[in-house]
Amino acid sequence: MKPRIFLGSSGKQARLVQALTRGLAEVAEVEPWTTVFNPGVSTLDRLVELSQEVDFAAFVFAQDDWTSNPLDTTAQGQASPRDNVVFEAGLFGGALGMRRTFILHSKGAKLPTDLLGMTAVRYPENLTPADMREVNQRLRKAIEDEGRLTRLEGDWWQHSLTLRTEQEPSAISLLRISRDREGGLEVAGRGWQEDGTLSVRYWSVASKERRDPPSVFYYWNGERPRHPNAPQLEGTGEIRLESADRASGYWITRSDADPQLRERTSGIYLPADPDDMRILDGGDAQARAELLTLRLREWKAISNA
């Protein structure tokens, strides 16, 4: 699975961002700022979300504005990047770290001293195709050297290691681990039976994060929407990160309506592709069934190896 990189710039640098997107496509899932914002979600909220989702970020510090000191009329002004681009670089630098946040710095543009620790790639104002290839190559090497960021946040396929029963019939789940506005982890997902029938919906109501190893323990509520009377469920679960591409854990299912229901299921978690959640949320039932069949087939191949 490729690492993800966010590209930020002013509107004036859209063509440069397009060239970066093409140049990095072989080594990363590229998320240019021109495609990642959604109606109904504030720009700042979306940027905070992205800073917790991507593995890298790069920002174009071009000669977009002119900065001068109003208190010193004798001092010369200087070309500078847009304030919002500088802010975004600081936001992502705080979330990802200096080694994973890149500044593409136009020679002659002001570079804020607070951001001097970030990886800077200089480029001339009049960028040639050869210059562009060199910029892309330096970014590609940095991405390949660092690799994906190991963390819990993201979309995960949850595969059961425990034999299924009538009380716990789910064959596969897709869940999302994200952060709320206060920075706490939350878990939400859905489970399906092997024939593609929706089995359960669930969401965390409280969680506790651990750093070493990265893990989350959570209390959850849920329901079986297709069962008679849509019984309400509750329980606990834990997910422990083993590597960037694998986690393990368990979940316990209980129900006040059925005191005998207390199922503990062990599971393995594998990263979902960026389009998996979109397909399951969409209205194409055939595409959804094909995706579930594919993921179950992949899991059987792994578990039988």
C-alpha cells in the first residue's frame, strides 16, 4: 500500500501542484489541495483530518505575496509565500514531524525561521522541466526512505480469527479509526456476513489510547439492523498496532435483551484501500458485493498460508 502525501499551495501554483502529482504518483497516493475539500466541511476541520490521515505533506513556498515592515520604511520588502500556506505547513509539521513535511522553496521567497527545521527543496523562479524532474526525484527519495507512518488512524478491514456462530455471524467488517475534535480516538464500522448481508453497525462511546505499543481500548454500542426488532448491542474491544500494515485485537459482544450473549472474537486488521469505504457507502450493490468477496478471498489466502 502506497504512502499518502498532501500537497498544499496557493491558487497561483496549481500547475506546479499538477506536475508534482504526476511526478509522485508511482510512489505515493497524492492528495492535492484542489481535490480534498468537501462541501459542508470547514477548511480547517478538513486540514486537521488530513494531518492525521496522510504520511507526508509538501507545501509550495512561492513568491506569491510581498512582505514589508510598516515600522521600518527604509527596509526593503521581500517576496513571500501566502500566509495560509505557511500556516498549513506548520499544522502538518506539528502532526507529522519535520522529516515528513517538505517545503518547496522558490529562491528569493521568504522562509519563516520557525520552519527552518523542515526538509526544504529549493527551486528557481523560472522552473524548467529538468528542474521539475529534480524536485520530484528528491521528494520521491525522501518518501521511499521514510515509508508509511505507523499509526492507528485510518480505515481497516477487520477479519475474524474465531469461528463464526449464530450469535456472532459477521465474516468481515470495515471500520474507521479517527480522532474527534478533542484529539481522542473513536471507532466506527459495519460488519457483513459472507453472503454480503449487513450484519451489524457499531460505534465507540468511550476510548483510551495507549502509545507503546500504539493501541486503543474502547467501549462500543451497536445494533443488528436486519434482525427482528433490531437488537441493541454493546461491548468492549481493543486494537493493537503491529506494523504499518497489520493490527490485532479482539471484541466482546453483549446484549441486555439476551443475557446469554457474551461472545469474544479475536481478529486481525489489515489496511483498507482509499476507495473501499466509498464503494461500501455507495449505491452500487454489485460493486459492494464484489469488494466484500475480494477481501474475503484475500483473507482466506493469507490465513491459509
